Amino acid sequence: MNLMKSVCLTLLAGSFLALGVAGCKGWSVGPDYKEPEIQAAAVPLPDAGYPTTNKTETGEFKAADAKDDPRKEITAESICSWWNQFNDDILTNLVEAAVSNNLTFLMAQQRLLQARWQLVGSAAAFLPKVSLDGSYTRSGAHKFTSSRWGSGKNYHGNHWKSGFDATWEIDIFGGTRRAFESAEAAMEAASWSLADAWVSLTSEIGSQYISLRTVQERLRVARANLKLQSETYDILKSRLDSGIGDELAVNQAKYNVEQTRASIPNLLVQEEKLMNVLAILTGTMPGALHPLLRDLPERDWLVAPQRLADIPLDTIRMRPDVKSAERALASQVAAVGVATSHLFPKFYINGSFGLDSVEFNKLFRRQAFLASIGPSFSWPIFQGGNLVANMKVAEAKMDEAALKYELAVQTAFEEARNAYSSYTQEYHRYQSLQGAVKAARSAVDISNDLYKNGLADFNNVLDAQRSLLTLEEALTILGGGITVED
């Protein structure tokens, strides 16, 4: 029993030593992580001001003074739940369904779960590895074998054995700690990747939903213009049948009608595709959402521009895609320490205790007890340059991860500035197109009256109707595009 007591005391002392070394970060080989410093140029935002308060006499737009700018400032809360700006229950329900049921998003959640369990596995490296073994052997030897030669007797015997084997690595040079740091950072990167997947998913839902409503609005415009053009054709055809019409005008009106009619099937195909895409994004079978999405709400989809005072670097750093790249860099820095630790010796405390007997009924007696304990170490003296090569590979991956992080920051700034500029400028264009559509509708009425009174050629009517259809389509598409950019 003294031996058993010695084993326990030695293992206990080894545990305190291992935990003490694990808590000493200064012993870890390899570089310590520090988030890279990135400077952002102090460049003003591409802000064109509010389009209804800063129009010049020539129709141009200029930046509004702060006191003349009624736009609300963009807040973090409005960005996180951007779909609420549309006050659309269908869109809100689609977003909620996608977050709960989208298969790609659920797979991203499983990747985060995998990373968490990998972190648990890395933490297990700090603890001793203990295994339970047991065996029974029945052996025999003939009297003529070399082992029994001269004894004149055959041999048959039993061997019963059972016990525990334990190995505990003392993390002197911090390889285990670096591995845990790498796994922890990788888990955090997976967590931010999940957040980025959430951003992408909700953005895709909004984009496809607005695209659907834009196509449906284009269908409404096409059908309204088809009705208008058909009425014009019917009048001309009736006059021709009465012997007072213009055959050329009738044919011109006819191909105008059919050209508009030919645009409708393609829009119907797009409508079907977009409804099916939204079904997949929300985790349902294609066709399941058709009753919900078929009808077009009568509303204005345009959201007025909002003001952004600045793009703080700290805000960009907290974007999920940027944060994921930063955590991936931290993981790779720790991986360099893991690779470096392989160049140094590893120290272990090894112990075993168990029972050994040739008779089963005596296996559990004190005399059958055996134990051993002692330190050991291993040091790879020559590996043909493999360990150094692995360390250099890890360092190159670390440098690559640093460049990826810097690129992620630059790309985030680019996307923020581009979106802000595009939305504000396109809103100006939307205002101009609204005026153009209003004028085109008046032109259609005037050209029809002039033609009926014989004061203008029918080509004026055709041009006015085509222009109206083109401008209404452009206004519809631009309205959807502005909401998506926002």
C-alpha cells in the first residue's frame, strides 16, 4: 500500500506542476497574438445630400447644409433589423422563417457546434490520459520445446492481468496551450461566420423579396400599358373597318400591342423563379409560398435616404465577416506556436498500477498488486527538416491570414461607401424619373387627342406610349434597386 500511496502523491504533484505550467503564458513558444493596426483615411463620405431640400436652379443636386438636412441618422438598431423599415409583415415573417428553417444556415450552426467540440477536445490535452486494460492468457509448452527441455514435463498455465495506465504531458514549452488558443480562436471565427451567414441570409431574403415585388409591379405596368395600347388599336381598327381609318396606323398599333404582350411571359417566369427561391431560403418546398406571395400589395417600396455621419473603423472591425477573418488570424498565430513547440522536448509523467496473478482467485489479493511511476521525455533530434518546414508553413499561413484580414477591412469600407453613395444618388434619379413618368402620361393623352383631331401623325402616339412603358419600367426597377441597396 505504500507503493500505491507513492503513486497517488506523485500523480497529484504532477497535476499541480502541469496546471502551474499551463497557467504561465510566458513559457509558450511562438508569437503572441496582437490585433493588427489598420489606419483608415479621413475621407468624407460620398454624400449627395437630401434630394428635396438642395436642388439648384438648373436642376442639379448639391450637398445640403446640416441645418437643411431632415434625414434621420442611421443607427445600429436600424441596421440590425433593417426589414422593419418596410413595415411589411410578409417580409418579416419570411426573415423569421429563414433564420429558423434555412438549411444552409442550419449547416452553419452545425459547423459552429463542431468548432465548440473541437475546443473541448483541445482542453482535454491539459489532463492526463488514463486507460484501463485487462487480459487473460492461457499458455502451454511441450517438454521437448527449448523452454522446457530437460524438465521432462509439459507446461500449462494461466495469466490474469488488469490495471490502469496513465500518461501526463507537462506542457513546459506551451505547445498544448497554443493548440488550445488556436482552437478557441477558430471557434470564435466559426461563431462570427455564423453571424455573417445570418447577415447574408437576411440580405438575400430582402433582395429576392424586393425583386419579386419589382417583377410583379413590372407585370402590373405591362398589363396596364397593354390595356391602353389595346384600346388604341381597337379604336383604329374600328375606324379602318368603317372606311375612315389609316391602315398603316392600325398595323403600327398592332405590333406595339404584341410587343408589350410578348414581354409578359418572361416576367411570369421570373415571378415563378423568385417565389421558388424564397421558398428554398425559408426552408420550405417550392410552391408552398405561392398563396402568400401571389398578390402584390398596393404600397410604395421606396425608403427615404438616411444620413450616416461617419464610418468608424471600430464599427467596420465588428462586421461579422471582418471579425471572422480577425479570429482566423488569431488561430493561425497560435498554430505557429504549436508548430514551434515540436522542435522542443516533451516531458511526461507515466504511471501504472494494476493486478497480476496466475490464479484468478488470487487476482484481487494484496500480493497481486503492482505499480510503477516515473518521468520520461522525448526530443526529435533529426527529422530531415520536416519540423522546421512545418513551422515555416505555419508562418506563411499566418502571413496569409494577416493579408486576408486587411483585405476584409478594405472590402468592408468599399462596400459601405459604395452602398451609401449608390443609394443617395439613385434616389435623386428616382425623383427625376417620377417627373418623367408624369410627363409621359400627359404626352400619351395629348398625342392621342392631336391624332384624333388630325393634327399629328400616329407615330407621335406610338412614341409616347413606348416612352411611358419604358419610363414606368425604369421607375419600378429603380425603386426596387434602391430598397435593396438600403
